[in-house]
Amino acid sequence: MHILDELAWRGLIQDSTDLDALREHLDSGLVTFYAGFDPTAQSLHVGHLMLVLTARRLQQAGLRPLLLVGGATGQIGDPKETGERTLNPPETVAGWVEAIRSQLAPFVTYDGDNAAVAVNNLDWTDKMSVTEFLRDVGKHFPVSKMLSRDIVKKRLDSGISFTEFSYQLLQSNDFYELNRRHDCTLQIGGSDQWGNITAGVDFIRRRTGKHVHAFVTPLVTNADGSKIGKSDGKGPWLDVEMTSPYSFYQFWFNVDDADVVRYLKYFSFKSSEEITELERATAEKPAARLAQRALAEELTALLHGAEETAHVIAASQALFGRGELADLPEPMLRAALTEAGLAQIDRPEVTFAEVMKESGVVASLGEARRAAKEGGAYVNNVRVGDPNAVLGAADLLHGRYAVIRRGKKTVAGVEVLV
């Protein structure tokens, strides 16, 4: 299947320049494209994965990727609807550039004829004087067209600074510089960047007479219309220190049945036949969550590696009595319990019933005792015989943790601090 046909089948092209011309261009030889990421935080989030994985698909199809992490544009910030962005110190942005480069590294290859190249727009923007910027870049942008951009129109009443207003010029100049330096002839991005991207296409045509190409992927939303992976802290991050591999896996494992087939097309590299089979399995046996499991395993392995993914799966199974809790590394156990719900206890001589109540798996001591009497209370996957017995040091994993379970599905953890 031609790469453009595959992207279309997966629903990955929302808007584009002339697709017929792009198809002809792709068939003519090695094509270089770029995808840009602004370091406005120390990590990318799951909302960025659409663009990251589309870049991976294009490289696998033979194109050469330029992965731009914007040390210059990251200091400015693309206009947003809710008001002016906070301008971060240059040294902070520089640190975020390096962090995000490392997060992008697992998704592309840096060797071969179409080896990926990491680029930073600070390399050319920082050397440009204000006079050069106004003369060589600003001259080619009609203000009336810039004012017609939706986000700018929404901000005119509340106010928009010249700094954010000029962001479009900086991004357009990035495309021009990458075209000049690397023969880059294709830009990809998210749908919210369509105005900026087409401005870059026009800028190159106005300044050089060359015709370049672009397309954008759709906004990724859940079935309820909310945006996946918001950058306000609610969505999982790609930084392992901000979102553990276990939490990352659980995010994908818990996606709704109404979303999972669409997400498999967006984010997975499985074939149409494999996705069709997983769609059938979801319809016939939704409780098995086979599609979600396949999606979670593939994406976690891409980001964190196969070994870490195996640990995640082992932790997920062990929490529910299908593996050895004692074999789990402490960071993985803590991450799993934090995701399930981790209560802290700072006093000695705590009974099993009290531990169950404080973990949240039961609402009261009486309910804990009833669960134990009925055979449905577990600590570290061992059935609790006497709910009034004291939790001892021998009952703690890594000297401080206990996995509390009621029945087959309700799990939480406690951390004993004394």
C-alpha cells in the first residue's frame, strides 16, 4: 500500500496541500520532511504521539525525518485561546529541548540512507537581527491574512501581544530554512497548526518560487469529544519520571471500547487484518479487552522497551493474584500501587481490617471483617484468615508495601512508614 493510502485508511490526513502532487513527489526519490515540537514543558504528552508515530510511519516508508525541537519558538509560544503564555527562561527551554529530543529518539532511527536528523530552530533564529527578520521574513506576510487566523481573531478582543502574533512568521521561516539547508519539501503537524503550516508553504513560494507540500493529522479526541492527553497535567507524559511505564500502559489498557479501534489505526503499526480481528474480538468479548491490551503493549514497548513492558505486564497480573508480587522491582511495585491507589500508614500495630479500610477497598471495619469471613480479603494475594491480626514486617514487600485486595477486582496498596 502506498504510504498516502495507508495514512488515509488510518484517518491520519485531515487537511493537505495537493495530495496528487505530493504522491508524485514521493514517488520521485528520497523526500525529506519535518515535524516540529515546541518545548513549552519538560515532556511531550500522549497528545503528541499522533505526530510522532506519523513521522515514524513516513520514515519506514523511506522518507527522511527532520525532528525539530524549537529552542527559539519554545521561548515564544504559539497563541492559545486562554491568553498569553508565560515566557520561560532561555536556559529552562534549552533543558527541555534536550529532554524532548531524548523522548523522540525511540521512535525513529538515526542510521541508514534516510536517517533521522535532530534540528533546533534556535540555530538560525538566534543569529538573525531584527532588521533581517522584518526585511527578509516579515515583508512576505500580509497582515490582513495573519489577522484572519481563527486563534488571532478570538484573541483580538482580549488582547494578543506582538510576540505571539509573530509566531507564525517564525514557524514559516523554519520551513524555509529547513528547505534551504536540508532540501526539506514536506511539513507535517497537528490540525491546530494548519494555518501556520500553510503560511510556511506560501512563504517559500513567495521567497523562492518553489512548491512544497504539507498535511496535518486530526485532533485526537475521546468518544465523548474531550481531547486526549491534555498538556495541563491530566494526560500521561512521555517522560518516565512524570508518568511511570505502568501508568502509561494502564492509560491505553483502560481506553473505552468506543475509542480503541480508532486508536489502533492512529497509534498502532498493526495491519488492517490484525485490527479487524481485534475489532471483532472487542465486539464478541469486550471484557477480555484484547484490543486495549494489544494497543497498550505495543505503545509501551515502543516508548519504554520490551523488557520494561514485560515488567509492567507482570505487575499488572501480580496485583490480581496471577503472578509473584515478591519478584517485582520496588519502583514497578510502587508505580502499580500508586496507579491503583496507595494509602500511607504512619503508626505500628495495624490490623488487617484497619489496613483494608484505610486502603479504600472496603468502607468500614465491619465490611473488612465480613470480607475476610466470606473468603474475599487478601493481603499480598494471601487470603486473610483473621482480620484482627496485626500486619507485621513479614507481611511487607520491600519492607514497606502491602497489596490489599477484595475479591477478584478491587485492589489498592498501603505504604507503612514506621
